[in-house]
Amino acid sequence: MKAFTQLSSYEGRGSMEGWLTRIATNTCLNLLRSAKRRPQLTAADLSEDESRWIESALARTAAEQHQSRERGLVAADLAGRVLQTLTPDDQLVLTMIDGEDASVKDVVEVTGWSESKVKVLAFRARRRMRTAVEKLLSSKRRDETAEA
Amino acid sequence: MRNEHVISILESKPLGELNENELAQIHAHSPICESCRQAYEAAQVSAILLKERAAEIFEPSPFFQTRVLAALRERRSENESWAWSRLWRTAGGLASSMVATVATLAILTFVVPGTPSVEPQGSTVNAYSAEAVVLNENATSDDQLSNNDVFATLYETDDDVVK
């Protein structure tokens, strides 16, 4: 709708598809930025399914098990919750490059950022994501130890 | 090489894009370094999570189209009402200026003192009107006939004709 109402601002310099993609990307990023809350995720916040998924991931069986649709949904939901702990820029870069196998140039095209900025963002986002998952796994291990 | 930490390798690119050398380095180092082992484990889980997230197909809600069209209609009607109000404001301004002009002209014409009147007082009575004749009945000049003269002349003539 934003594209439709701003149609007059399209100067015809790039492709229409690129213009629409950029509008959609910026709109989504602004939406995520406006929701400033970035919750911390701990093992206690996980649902039973998510907890089981983590266990199987740790047991190295996730590769086979994540094929099932239900498991896939659980993983996708968990991924969404982990991503919510990151900044919108990190979410975008990680989802595109690591999730959808997009290239750095693809991200540049969609966002208008410089190539070096995307690379640095991706590097830092990977670290933040890995740290968040690491914390989740270690808190889960602590809970299991406490229960035992 | 075996003693080098591999965390930087894990962060340099997506896990699926690591080459054989890099993977071999990670596999050689992870068993002897707890922090790198945990980092690798977390990186693997992250990679799976991100792939699952990307594989998820997002479908718009069945009401999406309806909501978008409704929002468009709402915005359009807002624009229309805005146009009407703008037109109304413009017309109101025009009408106000016209009223102000008329009022100014009226004040200048009737109220402002010292304005010379166009016609002298009493000139509204025409010298040849009926009122003038009646009012000036007694003020007859020398070269004018009196009423009696006129009547006498008239009746004399009539009598002559009858005779």
C-alpha cells in the first residue's frame, strides 16, 4: 500500500522490482526498529517442543529429525525467538545470508548499504546469534543438572 | 594450527560455506578447546535454526487483501474530504473578501462625513411636476396665466363652440 500511495515518487531509474523490494525491506526494518524491546531468551522461556528440539540438536540427531514438518515449525518458531533478541539489522543480514543463502551483493541491493557494512554486520550478527544460542544451551544444561 | 582458536572462522561466513580446510581445522581444535567446542555447537544449532526459519513459508492472512483494500478506500476518502474542506476554505475566503469589500464601499458611501452629495436638496421635485404646479399655485410669475384666466379662456372657447 505504501508503494501504491508513493507511486509518484518512483523515478524509473532502477527496476520496479528493486524499488518495491527496498520499500518492503525498509518498512519491515522500521517496524522492527520501532519495537525496541529485545527480550533475553533463557531455557525457562522455551516450550516443551522447543526444549525437546534443542535436546535432539545437542544429541546430533536434529539433522535427521528436522526434516519432519512439525519439527521444522518448532525450529522456525525458536529461530524467530532467538532472532528477536538481535537488532533488526542483524536479523535481516542473518536471515538473508545465512538462512536464504543470499549473497552480500543481494543484501546491498535490497538495503542500499555498502558492501563492507553488510560484511561487518554479518560477522557481528553471527557472533551475537551464536552467543545467544550458546547462552540458551548452557542455561538448559544448568537446568538439567539442577533437576538431576 | 591445531591450537588456534576457531571462533573467528565460525563467524567469518555461514557454516555451510566453510571449505574443507576450515572444517578440518575446526574438527581438529574443538575436542581440545571447550570454548571453541561450545561455539561450534552453538554455530551448528544457529545454522539449522536459520535454515528452518528461511524454509518457513509465510502466507498472508485471508483478510489481508480485504484489509489493504479497506485501508486504501479509507485513505482515498480522507483525501476527498480534505479536498472538499480545502475548496470550502477557499470559497469561504473569497466570500469573506467580497463581504468585506461591499461593507467598505458602503461605509465610504454613506457613513464617511463630508462626502458631497450628488444632488442638491429639494431638487427631487421637478419644476414641471404636478406637485410643483400645486405648490407654486400662488407664486405665479408675470408671464404666467392664473388659474382663473385659464378656466375663463377654456370655458369661453367652449361656449363659443356651443353657440
